[in-house]
Amino acid sequence: MVSHVPNPLDLEHAGAIPTTGLTALQGVDDALHLKDGENVIIHGASGGVGSLAIQFAKLRGARVLATASSAAGMEFVTELGADMAADGRHGDIIAAAKTFASDGIDAVLALVGGDSLERCLDTVRPGGRLAYPNGIEPEPKKRRSIDAVPYDATPGVKQFERLGRAVEAARLKVPIAGVYALADATKAHERLAAGGVLGKIVLRVR
């Protein structure tokens, strides 16, 4: 369950991505099989998984419409390479998607559930795909016209080696919202609970 730190990351940034990186890469590659030129919505893109999924989707040549829940979040996902950003909480996702891809969205990587996700799915063309990590709540409703793939991130030596290659190829940016000493883990959880975290919170053990 270990791997070399991929270039050009240092230990702090590499430590921020094992679980989120595998979840992002396996969602893009193994669950959605994103292809060059496809249009994808990454829903909940400003969090730890989404911020990496944007970059891996771009590495595969996809066009990315990223949703975030604030103006700061929309700016954040654009800086990470999203072709377009939409307000997933208060904005008109359907209108944004029609502007982004007039023939319909090919795929959705859902990192949050709820009504906003259902609006995203309203924009998917017949035969399109949905992938989401097990555990998002509420779980998306099944639709006959959309192939839905729930998945769990699978760790292992080969998986981390593949992640490392993707990190290097994408020249991955790992956004860190805050770093706390392990003794201050309570403060880190309080910051997460307050919401609005863009990227990852890191605990420094030593």
C-alpha cells in the first residue's frame, strides 16, 4: 500500500492525495472511461477529489464543466483547468450545460448528491454515463437512459504506480487549504465542518 512520491510533489502534497487521487483517477478512467473530446460534468469539483478529477479529465482530453457552491469555488475550479464553471447550489445548471454542450453531456462524475445532481443528470444525453463513489448521499436515482457506475477507490501497489504516472503526466496541482499539527486535529475538523474548504486539509504528523 505504498509508493514512491511522484515528481514533482513533496511529501506534504503527496500525502494529501492517496485516497482522493485514486478516487479521482479511477472515476475518470475506470468508471467513466473518459475519451478525448467528450463533455463531462464534475459535480462538486472544488473538494479534494474534484480538484484532482478536473486535472485528470483534462489529461484525457475531455472538456470539463465543473460545479462549485460559491463564487470563490467557481474561480478555484477554473484555475485548475475547468473549461467552464457553474454554481451547483444556486445557479442554473441546465442552462449552463446547454451552453457548454448543445448536444448533451456525455458523462457526469458525481461527488455530491441531492437535487443539484439530479439537475446535472437532466442534461446527460441518452446513452451517457454517470459515475459516483459509494457513500454519496442521497444516492442518485436510476435512469433508464444513463449507465450508472457506483465505485470504490481500489488501493494497491499497481494502482499507486498508475496514479504516480498520471500525477507526473498532468503536472498535478494539489491544492492544500490548510496544514495542522496532528495535535490540532480538532481544529482541522472544525474547519471542515464550517464548509467552504477548497482543496485538502493536511495533518502534519511530525
